[in-house]
Amino acid sequence: MENVLNKEIKEIIDACPEVGRILDEYGIGCVPCSVGSCLLKDVVGIHSLDPEQEATLMYRIEKAVYPGRNVAKPVVDKTKKTAPKKISYSPPVKKLVEEHVLIKRLLALIPAIVDYIEGSAKVDKELILNCVDFIRTYADKYHHMKEEDILFKYVDEKAEVIQVMYKDHDTGRAHIRQVVEGAEKGNKSQIKEHLFAYRDLLTQHIKKEDEILYPWIDRQLSMEQVGEMFRKCNEADALVGDELPRKYERFIIELEEKFLQEVAK
Amino acid sequence: MSGCPGSKTIDFSEKTIQEGGEEGKRPSQLRQWPIQMHLVSPQAPYFQGKDILLAADCSAFALGDFHKDYLKGKSIGIACPKLDSDQEVYIEKIKSLIDDAKINTLTVMIMQVPCCFGLAQIAKEGAEKASRKIPVKQVVVGLEGNILSEEWI
């Protein structure tokens, strides 16, 4: 089992797809991951399952990978019910989770925006570039930069799970460059393809951060580090000023009003 | 059950299951004097920029590893929200610790008895009155020295 624990998750799932299905049952969504280079031991560790759940998961994975092996089944006390874990974020991490909400509101509007672009005679370049401005300034510069410059510095940046986050940020930036190119050329299918790809990528990315990565980082932080990170995030926010998040919240509200009306027509 | 849970007589001297051992000596992690909230000054050097533990008087007696797990690396103020007088002074001192001493974080450690939650309320009011914002955590200790909850407030 030691060998499997140190293998990359994608390699394990490719060789034995049943492992992907088992992980999925435990809320560990590695199958659609764009990179899959996390080691199995890190994947299991980061999800902070209770000891009984973890023992059963490892037993099932070992049975799936080595069907002929005689593996001892862990004893599970079925009378013992585990209460669902409530995630309690530290204040600086909670602020990052709250910023995700505005980004998710844009992601939710992408299908309606794409429908509108496809149904228009000419590409509404201003609309697309305004959405790109939100993504580049609010989602990327304001939010992702705090993750990259502050949050990720508190853990081993070489850890695969952090590398996957960096890769997602880069992939997202590449999709947005394609969206801009599509808007410049008036190429509707290019805009559609890359806006949807961005939406899928960021939806998974935010879910991973909110449910797995942020709680994992929080568990490792001392009080001193929480206070320091809180101060650094506040300083970063002060540099851009209060008006920036307000401006982009107004933009999303206007977009919602416009596209909710479009849907109602 | 009747009467005040904060002063109700409970005897758990028969408790036999003990985790941990008696080996080795535990050094004190206290790095300052005084510690009582009426006696400390927010201007004291040991508060400047530090992580602060505001502990209910009883908590250090209940929690076996108080020094190792909670006091280490922190400066401290202790108080009893049930018996201490002039508690509005505590609110002002917490505000001053945040604004003037520019403390990094505040951990409020209270016992599980209802009257002890008053100390968390004092910390909350002090933090709300302060113009600086800092992370504040509440730790609730059970009567038998177990940690019942840790949450950001």
C-alpha cells in the first residue's frame, strides 16, 4: 500500500478507475481535476476524514488496486454517528471565501451571456470586455493575488495541491486571453468555448478551495500566523481601496438585472 | 437540575481514565506580571503587537495543558465575569489593547458555565469599539478540562 500512497492520483485512477468512484463517494472529487498530480496520501490527508472513514476508504482503495490481496477489513462502529463537520474559517480566510461569492455570481451568468452573444447580430464587445475586466481585476488581481502573494506562502508552495491551484489560475488566464481574442475578432464560438471552459474551471477551483484547501491551510496556521495574515490581507485591500470591490459588486448587480430581464423576456 | 451551573457542586474525583503521563517537568510559559485585568496596563511592553490570551480565572485550573497548549507564545490577562467588579474597565482595556498596543490576535478562553460567556461578550464589545480589527477566537473549556469548542467570533 505504501507504493500506492506515494503515487500520483491521476496515475492511480487511470490504472484503476474504481478508485475515482470510491473517492467520489467520500466527496473527494479528483476525477475531473485538470492536473491530478497530488499524491494519494496527500489527497486523503487533506480531506481530514474521521479516522474510521479514512480507514475504510484506504481499505476499499487497497482492495480495488490489489483485488487478489488479503487485506484486513477495518472494524467500524456503526452505532457511532459522526456529525457533519462545520467549516469554521479564520477571519482572513473567511474574507477570501466571501470574495468567491461575487465571482460565482458572474460564473452563474455566463450561460445567459453566451446565449445573448449567440443571439445577437454582432458581438457585444463592450459587454465581453467588461466581464473580462471583472475577471482580470477583481477575480485575478484583487483575489487570486492575495492567495498567491499571502495565503499560499503559509504552506509548502511546492506541495502538489498548491501547484494545482497555480496551474488553475494560469489556465484561467489563458482562457480569458482567448475570450478577448474572440471579442476582438467577433468570433462567437471562440468566446463561447473559452467562457464555458473558464466557468467550469473556476467552479471546480472555488469548490476545492472553499471545502478542502482553505480548511487544510487553516488547520496548519498558528494564532500568530492568522493575525499576521489578517493584517497583510487588510494592507493589500487598503492599497487598492474600498471603491474597487464596491465598483465590481455594482457591475455584477447591473449584469444580473440585465440578464434576469433577458431571461424573463 | 436547579441552581446556578457556575456554582453547582460537582465531584469528579472518582475519574480514573487519565490521558498523558506524569513524566518530565513542564516549564511555566508565563512571561509577564501582573496578569489580572484590573492590574495590567495596555501600555505594558509585553502586550505590544502580541497575541493575547484573555482567560477566565478558572480555565487555567481546569485545563491540564494550559501552559503548553494555550499560554505559550502569548501574553495574558485573566478575569472572572461573574465576580469581578467594574467590568466596563475591561471593555476599555481590550479596546486599548487593540488600538494602542496593536495586539495581533485575541483568544478568549472561558469555562462552559453560562456566566462565563460574559467574558466573551466583554471581549466582543471591546473589539467592536476598537477602530482596528483583529481576529478573535473563543475557546470553551469543559469542567473536566476538555476543549468543547474553538471558534472565531
